[in-house]
Amino acid sequence: MKADTKNDVCADLMRLAMAGDSRAYSKLLAESARILRPYISKRLNNKQDIEDVVQEILLSIHKARHTYDSNRPYSPWLYAIAHFRLQDFLRKHYNDNLRFAEELNEEKLGGAENNLADNVTESQFDYESVVNEINNLSGKQPMILHLMHFEGHTAKEVGKKIGMNESAVKVAAHRAYKILKKKINGQ
Amino acid sequence: MDNNLHNTEQFIEALSKEIKPSKTTKVLPIFLRWLSVCVVYIVVMLYIFGLRSDLSLKFSEPLFVAEITILALMVVAMAVGATILSFPDMLQKKWILLFTPISVVAFIITLFLAYLGSTSEVSPLHGIECLLCISMFSLLPAVWLFILLKKQASTHQQLLGSVAMLAATSLGALSLRLSEKTDSVTHLLLWHYLPMIGFALLGAWLGKKFLKW
């Protein structure tokens, strides 16, 4: 479908939706989601995140529909909202990861300060042994570290996956780091 | 079927059930609603504070007339600009926003010409009182504009907040100019116009906080 035709179709659907036609509105939202997925996929890898952002944008379309005039092309209006919500998501995502990385860094710095004299090439621990130590942790700690560090999820996302709240995930991760640090430092 | 896609379909269905007939908002009605309330407010405030005694004489001075006219144009440009910024796509007419910096530049030029043309500068003793007066004159216009624009859906909330505050403070400065009998350009610059920069920064913070949707 050419861009102009697509715009015209969406503009017509929105005009009907503003008159209260729920079927037209449903078609419009489905078409908007179809347009948005490739746009969001260029910036996000995780499928769940892509759908979360798409749904967030659809909700924003719903809230902001009174600001669209069907005499204007639909795409610029849609992409303005999409860009806005995507920036929101990325900002929040990076803030969560940065906060987590800062906490992780404090732990690592604590260990490094005590072992400045050690030769880093003569570590007793290699990647495999660290993974083994993680797997030997108790409770949900191995799963939490695996999801956070090997799959790149934030604490909030991990909490959702395993049914814990974000703070509990962070506390469990923090305790796991302490245990691992003791083992790495040979205590 | 992919679980994620299925969830989105259900989400769309839920949103579709909520749809009701609604009207599109437009710039002019929002602007006129704002302006009409502000005009009434300013008239009341000027009645309380009084007009300057030499006002009819001042209106025979070209630079004074230019200053008042350009301030009025700034109010309109800022208020219309703020309203346009409240639409996600800025009505796909971003060029209209150019009038906001153009009006500011025109105002600066007018002030500069007034400064060059001023013979003796007699600065009034008061200073902070002017700032407080402008704040009072601007308060209701600012609050009312934020209330109107909160119902919109801006994707540039901080900029919108700044421009909205500039609209309100321009109106406040204009009103005080009709009320206060002082023509010291230095005083006007220090206590009437430069503080608008501070108000614009405050507006950016208020926009980020209160114009979410």
C-alpha cells in the first residue's frame, strides 16, 4: 500500500472512530501496530519489549486521539507519538540499567580496593569457575544473576518473570554478589 | 500464535470497546478561551492597581507604542506557539513556531532603540516589587494556560512549559507597563524583562512535571 493511500485509509478510519465506530477504531489500531513494529524493531531487540512499546503507543493514540485532525496526514502524527514513547522507554530502561550497573560497580570496587596488589593475570577464577559458583548459589540467586547478566534483563523485568518485586530482586542479587566476592577473595 | 501478538490483539479489542464519539481540538478555540479569561483578569488587576497617570501622553511616543505593540504580539505568538506545541505532531506546521523567537528579537531591538533614545535615566527605588507585580499579573494566565494545555498531548513538554510561561509573563510585563510610571530602560530590563528568562526555566520544570499524559 502506497504511503499516501495508507495515510488516507488511516485518516478515514480515525474519522469514523472519532464518530464512535469501534470496528473502524480496532482496524486503525491494528494497522498502526503493523506500521510501528518494524520501526520499533530497529531500536529494540527483545520481542517482549517491542510489544510492550507498541502497546504503550497504542494507549497513547487512544489518549491523544482528540488531537488528530483527519485533514492532516496520519503517519507524522503517529510517528511523533511513537518516537516520544520510545524515548520514554529507552530513558527508563537505561536509567534502570545504569542504577543496577552502579550498584554492581560499588561491589566490584569494594573487592578491587582490597586486592590492588594482586596480579590480575594470576586469578584463581576463570569464566567457567565463576559460572559454576553462580550455579552453586542458593534459592533463586542463580536464576536472577543468569537473567540479569547473561540475558540482559533489568531487575524489574526479572521480577516480573519470576514473580518477585523489583526491590526483592535487587536484594537477592546484592547478597549473591557478596557471596561471590567472598569466594573470589578467598574468604 | 505468538503470545505477545495475541496480547496486543486483546489490548486493541479492549481499547476499541472504550471508544466514544469525540471532537478534535483546534488551536484557535484554545487560544481564544485562554485570551478571554486573561483579558478579564488583567482588566480587573489594572482597575485595582490603576493605570499610569501619563498613559495618554506616552501613547504619543512612537517607541512606547512599539514596545507595547510588540509585547502584545509576543503574548499572541507565545500563546499560539504553546498551543501548537501541545499537539503531538505540532499540527505539522512547525514553521509557525518561528514567530516566537522573531517576536523576542523584535522586542530586544525595540528595547535597544529605547535605550539609545533615552536622555536621562532615573531609576526608581523599587525593584523586587516589580517582579512580584509581574508574578501576580502572570499567575492566573499561566495557571489557566497550563490547565488548558494539560488536556492536550504534547511531545515537547519542557519547551511547551517554557513557552507557556513566556506567554503569561509577557502579558504580565505588558500589564505592568501600563500601570507603573517608570521609563528607565535599565530598570525595565533588570526587573521586568530579564526575569522572564527565569520564568521560562521554571516553566520548563513545570511542563515536565505537570504536562504528562
